Amino acid sequence: MSDDSPTPSATEQARARFFEGNEHFGAGRLQDARASYQAALALAPGRPSVLANLGVTECRLGLWAASIDHLEQATAADPEHRDAWVALGLSHEALGQWQPATQALQHGIRLGAATAQLWLSLALCQLHLERPDDALESLDEALALDATLADAWSQRGSLLRDAGRHAEAAMCFEQALTHGADESLHRFYLASVRGSAAPPQPPRSYVEALFNEYADDFQTHLLGPLRYQAHQTLLAPLREAGRRYPLVLDLGCGTGLCGQLIREQADAVDGVDLAEAMVKQALATGAYRSVVHGDLLGFLRASTEHADLVIAADVFIYVGALEETFAAVRQRLQPDGCFAFSVELARNHTDLQLLPSLRYAHSPAYVERLALAHGFRTRKTWQAPLREDQRKPVMGLYVWLEAAD
């Protein structure tokens, strides 16, 4: 007995798979939803609704490149598809493609997807594009919709701090804390704008995240717009002295600028940096015997191998109080070994100061007391620029100590 029922058309099959995908999506079965939408698309190529739902699903799954491909097709076919524009913007944002992310998010918001979280995403993209005024407006829109959004308060505070509006920045950081922001990080931010007693150390998470994000452009930005020169200024007298160093320790080695300058006078150079991305770049220079991913105190205390030179160029601005560092360096140095470093100069003769830039500054008197207390004699100190900030030189104190017998 034959089945004479008609075979569903491709359009009907595509519709069935599309609705099947919607059911999976609504139930949170995203992989199943994707498979159903892919089947629907194969049956009805170019259908905007299918392309959009597939792209949104891939965005949720973190399949950013595939998502962008399908969502660009969807928005080209249907420029009024709000959810497709939003997902397209979020996918570009996830890949660090800030300009297309900004444009897509703005489209989505104009079409009515004006949530606080989307305004915050737009602000973050605008910040990466160095459009602080636009970012501030977007943050204000986010907070108008949800005044409990801690990340928006935090970003707003950082923008106002950078603009020199410290009292307003402090209010934003307080609001961020009220609404559940990270306690240690935002107390750190508050201290920088209030001029209150500096916390002895910055939160490790702050420094690590800062330099991991900054690593790819770090050296270009440092040597270009910032006119960084601390590594050359610090090491010039040591290189001119012509001494040979069997082992050099480079604290906070970054991308390896100091290691490359000193390696001709060293049998071995070991480095340490808190940011894993920096460690990879330093190793790639070939200047180092080894580079450890970790904090400098742990690095100094992890071995008893004596060093002949310990260097820290423009590093202590992210360390804070230096008592433990001096003690650990002294333990690792040979008698007559050298400890060469720079610090940013504190204002108003304060021993330890946290600046609005979120960098620490130290006074010459503080450094001198630490040197005496930990068994160092001063070989040389001098003041010179470290780098520039808004085209103005940032003055530093350069110090060359020797371990007393």
C-alpha cells in the first residue's frame, strides 16, 4: 500500500526546522538550536530571519567569526533587525573590533535595544577608540536606565579621574562600591583621587590585567608617545663603568628593554613580570636565560643564587611600599653587588604617594632610609625624566646602590 501524502516543500521543511530551532533556543539548548537553524538555512538560503537567529545563537555560543558572517548578511537583507545588530556589535566587541562594534551597537540602540548593559558595551568600545566624551555620554545613558550598574559607575569614575575631576570621580567609585564592585580595587581607586593615605600595594589583579591588555602595544606606546627613557638613563652609568655581571636580575622586565641593554655585560639575565603576555615578549628577545611569570618578591625569595646586579626600571610605580623589596634584594645580592632602580618623585616630600595616574611615587628621603636600614651604600643618585605625560616630562629619581660587606 503506497503513501500518497504529498512531500513537504523545501519552504515548509525550512519553516519547521526554523521553529524547531526557536524551541531549542528558548530552552537554552544552543548547540541544538544552531544545528536546526543551519538546516533551515540550507533549505532556504539567504532568509534574513534564519540568518539572524543563527547569528544570535552563535554569538551566545562564543562563535564570534561565524556569528559576524551570518549577522552581516542578515542586517544587509533586513536593516531593521534590531537583535541582529545587537549581536553583531557584541560579536565584534568580543574580538576587539571596536569600530564596527560601535557602529552595530549604535544601530541596535537606535532600533530600540536601549538597555543599560548595551550602553555600557558601547561606552567600552568608545573608550578603546579614544573617544572619552562619547563614552561618558553612553555611561550616563546606562546609569539613567540602571543606577545600580557598578561597572558603569567604575568606568565613569575612571574617565573623570583622567579628566582631573577628582571629586566627581570619588563619588562614582563610592557608588560602584555601594553596588557591589570589587572592594580592594575601588578602595585603591578612591585613594588615588582623594589624596588619602596610600594603600601599601596595588591590587595584584589590577597590575596584571593592565599589562596583559597593554602588552601588544606596550613598547610602541612607551617609546613613542610617552618618550620613555628610564631604561637607558638608569643603565647608562653601569654600562659605562664596564663591569661584568655573572648574573643580573631584571625586576618587572616588561618586554625586555633592560635585558637587551645589559646582556652584553652579563653571563646570564633572569627576569620576572606579573603579566604573562609581557613574559612571552621578553623571552622572545633572546636576552634572558629565563623569565618567570610572577611577582617580584616571590621571584627574589624563590632562590638563594646570588646575583651581581638587580635592576628595576620604572617598576616601583606599580609596587608601592618598598621595605620588603629592599630586604629581598639585599638577600640575593653578592657583597658589592649593585641595586639600580628608578622611582617617580613624590610631591610635598611624602614618603609614599598614590597619584591619580594610579602610579606610586616615592621621596628621596624614603629611599635613603631604606638603603641605610637594609645594608646598602649609595654609589650614585640623580634626577632626570622617566617618560612624558601629556607632553610634559615626569621626573624620576635614579638610584645606584651597592650591597655593603
